Amino acid sequence: MILEKIHLVHYRNYLNQSFSFSKGINYIVGKNAQGKTNLLESIYYCSTTKTHRNVEDVCCIMEGQDSFKIEADIVKKNRHTDMKIIYTKSGKNLFLYHNPIKKVSDFVGFVNVIMFSPDDMNLFSSQPKIRRRFMDIELSKCSKTYLFTLNEFYRVLKERNAYLKNEHLNEDYLEILNEKCAHLESILIYQRNQFLHDLQKISQPFYEKLSSDQTSFSIVYKTFVKPDTVENMKNEIMKIYRDNIDRDIFLKSTEKGIHKDDFVLMIQGKNAEEFASQGQKRTILLSLKIGIVKLIERIIHDEPILLLDDVFSELDEKRRSDLMNLLPENIQIFISTTEMIYKTYDREINTIIIENGNEKKEDTSNGRKA
Ligand SMILES: Nc1ncnc2c1ncn2[C@@H]1O[C@H](COP(=O)(O)OP(=O)(O)OP(=O)(O)O)[C@@H](O)[C@H]1O
Ligand SMILES: [Mg+2]
């Protein structure tokens, strides 16, 4: 999949600006606060109809304006597609091939984007909900049924929690809700376990090449039953719900479930949050992101776009060049950086210089100033 052009109107610090990209590596170069992350964010927005930053979408509207517009020209499986998003304070209008799209889920994922952002370092230190979010977002890109099952689970969980607030509870009805939860959770745990296992396996070689310090990393999935077959887990979960019912009634909510799941990133068998250096954490994250690209290619035969925001900070020159040499050759990649890169790393590079929300036209070829 290739993003050929993007046109931004009133998007953050972009008043009315178009960019053309090449199919290989695109460097987005500029000083601090010029609009590099904003540009990558707008590409991410085309994939998810949401910003990757932990803020409301309304923040993407240029200050003093009422709406923003993103238009993108995509080539997907050799077919040209026009995509348009108009966001106003009263709602979002989405268009594909010039046709309005009513269901957001029919639009999300049309363009598959994997993004590395400095905020992702939160994955090590933040609350479990950040890691669950990571798992849910990335797994949904590989499996539409995952997203459907997850939404269904949260719907039933809400129903169960609401029912637990009643004074008089019917045991048979509770058993029906338990059964529904257990059924959906056993499928979700199976998928999460498989995903984390596959992700570790596929990312490990990238980590080894990037770190070259003989360390290994692993992902440990934390859930409330032992991962097993879907059928066995369902029986086990039903038992847990029965055993825990008095506590759930007392708390008036569901104490155990996949809504509390978590995972730990480990380095040399130790929790990376406590043990890994900043550079090692970045290396783990980058390996995971490249791993996800590879998983998506393998599972859904799509070539996602990779966005690497400010990826070179905290990486030494060796890791930078190892990273450049490791980046998949067949996909389109955007790398934002504050420094003009003169090294070509043997890859063809298109350089776009950003200055205060505008593209600064300068003759650049192959990453070198002319
Ligand atoms: N809604 C908005 N309206 C107008 N300007 C905005 C809006 N949101 C953010 N900005 C401004 O856009 C500018 C560029 O932000 P951006 O995060 O893209 O910078 P950057 O080039 O990635 O910088 P850095 O190298 O520091 O990461 C900032 O000055 C920011 O204040
Ligand atoms: Mg930035």
C-alpha cells in the first residue's frame, strides 16, 4: 500500500498544504515544533479516524477554525483510491472512492498503519490499560473477528455489571451472563496468547540484529486463567465466576476477567521496565513494531505503512544504521527527524523539509543536499 499524496486543510498547524510521497523511505525533516508529528498523525488518522496522541480529536482542528479536512491518494493492490475525512465539531464524514461511508468500521483499517511514537515508551511504565490498548489495536489489525468479539464482550460485561447492581438476583440469569462472558473471553484469551507468542517470535530476530548485545527479550501474557484450548478455558472461567460470585455481588461489578489482562516485556528474564536502558526499551519497541508489520503481511497479506516518529533519538549511530538496514524493503516508511540525514544507508530516500506547517522546497536527492 502506498500513500501517494496527502492534502491537509486546517489540520493542526497546516493551513492548506499538500505533500507528495515516494514509495520507499520518506524522511520528514524539520526543527522542533514545525509539524513533523502532525503530518505523521494525519496519516495515522487516515487509518484509524483517531489521533495516536492521548487527546480528543477536536485538538487536531487548527486553532481558531471549526473543522479540518484530510484528503489522501492511496494505491492499494495496484488500485488508486481517494480517501477523504472531514471532521467538524458535530461529527465526522468519511469518504472512500468519493462515496460516503456510514459505518466507521468500514473505513478503519482500509489503510493499515503501524506507528512508532515516543509516547509508546509508556508501554513499559504505564497502567495495564495502555498495554491492553496496544494489544487490542494491533491485534484488531490482524483479525476483524477479534475486534468484533472484544466489542461483544464489553457489551456483555456492561450488562453483567449493571445486573449485579440489582437487589434481587436470579441465579439462572447470572449463569447465562457468566456463560456468555466465558465463551467470549476464552476466544479472546486464545487470540491474545497466540498473538503475543507470534509477535515475540517474529520480533526476536529484529531485536537481536538491532541490539547486538546478546540480550533477548520476551513477552509474558498475564491473564486470569492458564491459556489452554478455548473449550477448557471456557469451563475454567465458568468455575471462576461461580466461585467468585459472592465477591462480585459485594463489589457490584465483575472482578475477574480479560478486562484486567496485562503483559510484561522482559529482557534477560527480568522486567524491562525496571531493568532495560532507554536505548534497549526503544529497541524492543522498534522490534515489536517491525514484527507487527511482518505479522500483518503474513496474516492478511497487506503491506502496511510504517510511521517512525522521532525514532533516532536515544539510538547510537550503530543502532541507527542497523535500523535503516533492517527496515522492510517492500513497504512505505515515514521517518521524522530533526537532523538532515546525509547518510543514505543504501536506501533510496525522499526528503521533505517542514518549516512552520509548510514544505520548504529545497533540491534534495537521495538524502543529500544538492
Ligand atoms: N490545533 C492546533 N492548531 C494550531 N497549531 C497546533 C495545533 N496543535 C498543535 N499545534 C502546533 O503545531 C506545531 C508543530 O507540532 P508537532 O508536534 O508536529 O511538532 P514536531 O515538528 O513534531 O516537533 P518535535 O521535533 O518537537 O517533535 C507546534 O508548535 C504545536 O503547538
Ligand atoms: Mg514531533
